[in-house]
Amino acid sequence: MFTEPIRRLVENTPYIFVATADSSGQPHIAIGEQVIISGDSLLIFENWFCPATLQNITCNARVSVAAVLPETGKGYQMLGSVIKSTDAALLNGYDPFDSLPETPQVLTRFAVKVEHILEFTSGIHSDIPVAGWL
């Protein structure tokens, strides 16, 4: 269950980082904006994600999500899996002959089921899950 401090941080941080990896383990980081918490353990992302992020979550659902306050360098790392991914919108007027093939054309929404939450800071910390979390 998300504690109130974690909920406030996620809901009030403009950029949430999501790390994915492909089937060979090659990592990739993307930014989610306005991430929504749903229920006790879901994070809902919606963004124009680049192809690498979308390819990664189809072959390897495991992700790491980080929310941190820039002024303090403190936050939380949430570990989990993408459980659902859908197209929320398509770019209006997309022309495959005029657009760059690597440019995102789909607004994607995906849900991450959070399994563990850890402190995330540049200072001394442990990798022990936050008390009260699952």
C-alpha cells in the first residue's frame, strides 16, 4: 500500500523515471509525466514513449521506477512489472512517408504493479523495502 508521503511525492513530482531492459538486459530510461496512483499498488503512466521503452516492456515486463525531489535528492524506487499496456491516442495526421520512423506516434498508457518500494537517495541508504510496504 502506498504511504501518504510516497503518494504525495509521486503525484506532485513532474517527472518520474522508468527504467526498462530488453531481453538481453540492455537498459533504457524514459520519463513519465503526471503518473497516477491507482488502488494500493498500481502506477499508471501515460506518455509518448520512445520505441525502445515500448519494445522493452513487451519482451521484459520488469521495471524500476524512481521518483525523487531534485532539491533534496531524496525519493523512492518502486520495483514491479508492467501488467497492461494500451494505445491511448494516435498522432493526428501521421504520414509514414513524411515522418521519422523513430518518432513516437502513439500515446501509450501502461500500468505497473509495484511489488517493492525502496528509499532512493544520493546519501546513505539500504535496499530494504520501506516499512509497511507489502
